[in-house]
Amino acid sequence: METWRPTGEKAAEADGVSSGTRGAARMTAAGVVALAAMVAAQIATGLRPHDLRLTTVVVVLLALSALAFAAAAHTPRRAAGGFAAAVTAGYAAEWIGTRTGLPFGDYRYTDALWPRPGGVPLVVALAWGGMGLAAHAVARRAAPRGRAAAILTGAFALTAWDLFLDPQMLRLGLWVWAEPGPYRGVPLGNFAGWLVVSALVMALLDRLVTTPGGAGRAGATGLVVLYTVMAAMETIGFAVVFRPPDPVVAAAGGLAMGASALLAWGRSWPR
């Protein structure tokens, strides 16, 4: 019995869909590999907390994992464009911030991280891009309808990460504040600045990355997993691994990032 096969334009369309599906599967697999390597690197930082090379490796793997998952959820071109925009926005905010004190407050980077063009370590800009993509996926799952709601949700999700990031980087001596603040040396105005810049990053990503149905694809789930893994590992790190442990930071960051992750997973579970 002869099997019907599509011909002409239909055949080309079917081949394109099949190729796209295979490409998305490969990107998802690459994201999983990079995520697993990042987890291993984070465990290593717990054993050797002052080895800044490991800190850089964690951020690079975070960025690679997020970029691969975003490419699977949307398209490689959209993922690359959104990632580049988030990195550029993050770098610009840090460059302006170290010169003017706006929007984060009066601070400066030390010489610990290189390369550092314009006084801003490139690895910091990569972190804005990687976690920006992850927070955007969380927001799109938690607030699937309405661009404004997604931007605000994503801004909160990304700022929640800074509840861990700033205290950890201060411990490592990566930057210093002119006037230490009440949250483990971090001024509270810093978090207002993070909300503003994070909202800008979310607006860029929502414009450049989002595709119809992308939030429900495996790559988007991978980004939510990435965000959740970061929340869990940072919480465990501050609670029991770092010396001395810091239950205040563990609780504050864990609750904020955990709430964002739970909102996203709650939208994912069948009702």
C-alpha cells in the first residue's frame, strides 16, 4: 500500500517544522547540559568560596544555559537579540551607576573581576542577560496575559535575585558602597534601582524575544527550572554552606525568589 507523502510547498513546510522541532530539542539539551555544569560549578564555589574563577564560570554557564533555553522556546535569532539587549542595558546601567550613583547608589567595583572595560566587569553584564531571560520566562508563565503585568512580575523576579547577589558579592570583595546600608551592608535604595533597570530589561525582552506559544514550550520550562535552581542553591548556600551562614539573607532571598518561582509553576500545573 502506497503511503501519501506531502509534495511541493506542503513538503517544504513539513520539513521546516520537523527541522525546527529538532533544532529546539538540540537547544533544550544544550541548556540542560549547561545547567548541570553550572550546578556543579556552584557546588565547587561552596567548597572554594574565594576562588573568583569559579564565580566567573558559574555566570558564564548561567548565560549559556539561559541563551540555549530561550533559543528553544522562541528562535535562536530572537534569543540572541534579547540576550544582547539585556546585556547592553545591564552594562549601561552599571556604567552610569558607577559614575553618577544612579540608579543603584554610590558604589564602585574593585579590581577583582576582569575584563573590566569602563570599570564594569563583563561577567556582571552577562549575569543581567542570563538571569534576565530566566526572570522573563518566569514572568510570562506567572502573568501570561498583559504586557504590563509581565514586565512588573519579571522586574520583581529579577530584583529578588539581588537579595542574594549583593550580599554574596560584598562577601567576596567584588564591589564596595560609599555608605553601607542596613541590608548586610547594602543600601535599600539599591533595590529600587534594580526594580527600575529590571523593568527596562523585561520590556526589552518582552518586545524582542516573546513569540506566540513560546511560554509553553520546553525551552521556557527550562528557563523556569534555571530560575528555580538558582533560588534553591542560593538559599541553601546562605543557610548552611557559606561561612558564616546568614539565615536573614537565606530567608529574604528564598522567600522572594521562591514566590516568583511558585507563581510560574502554579501556572504550569494542570487544573
